[in-house]
Amino acid sequence: MTKDWEDRMAAAWATIDDYPEERAADFRAVIDALVAELPEDSPLAPFEQASAWDSTGRPEKAVPLYREALARGLDGYRGRRAKIQLSSSLRNLGQPEEGVKLLTPELDGTSDELDDAVRATLALCLSSLGRDREGLSLVLGALAPHLPRYQRSMANYARALVNP
């Protein structure tokens, strides 16, 4: 993967809103063409394809590709994205418990700009399992640092939802 490839992939993703539902296959073809440039065993290939299926409303096609990407060793930032996206897709397919298992360890992982997305997606999975207090706690905890005031209070309220 080169910077040129990364730039072209980013440019392709920037156009996703130009493809209405009836042209979703055209968007996936653009992604597939870029993926075809990668080495055969690249973990990026199934990740990008999964993302394209997922973003065009086909989570059932995305799930096995996310799993393949992770099995091939996708890690770091993209690996974390794959876990978030896979968890969301699993939730949409009625398997939120698997999403919880995937994302819970991410709460203790290396912190980055995806922390809030991990918490939001995990909160949705928890809510789908009827664990709304835990989900709300995660969301409030993620929101608190972004508030102009009341950060400490909201963080305390978030903790109190699960540790009364």
C-alpha cells in the first residue's frame, strides 16, 4: 500500500454520497478496483470490501469480510475500526452479544480518536441486550469531556449508573 493508493481510496470514500441506493454496486466496484491492487493476502482488502458492503446497506455481506480482515492480522487503527464496524453490523443482524464481546476489551486498549465510537457502538449493543443503564453510562462518560461545563458531574453520574 502506498500513499497514492491511500489517497485514491480516501477519494473514493469521499464520493460515497454520490451513489444512491440503486447505484450501490457501482460504488462497491470502485472499491473493488482499488482492492485489486493490493497483495492477495492483504488484510486491508477484506476490510475495505466489508466497509463498502456495510456502507451500502448489506451488513450480512460485510460481517464475514470483517472477520477475514481481522483473521489476516488487521490491527492498529484500522483493526479498531473493523471491530467497531463489525460490532455495529452484528448488532444490526441481531447478534449484539458478539458486538459486546468484541468491543469491551477496546475500553482498556490504547486510547485514540475512536474511543467515543467504541463507546457509542458498545452502548448500542448493550441497549439491544436490554442493558440500557450500562449503555447510558458509556455514552455519558464519552460525552462528559466534551462538555463546556459539568464534566466532573456527568462523569460521576455515568459511574453511578453502573456502580450505585
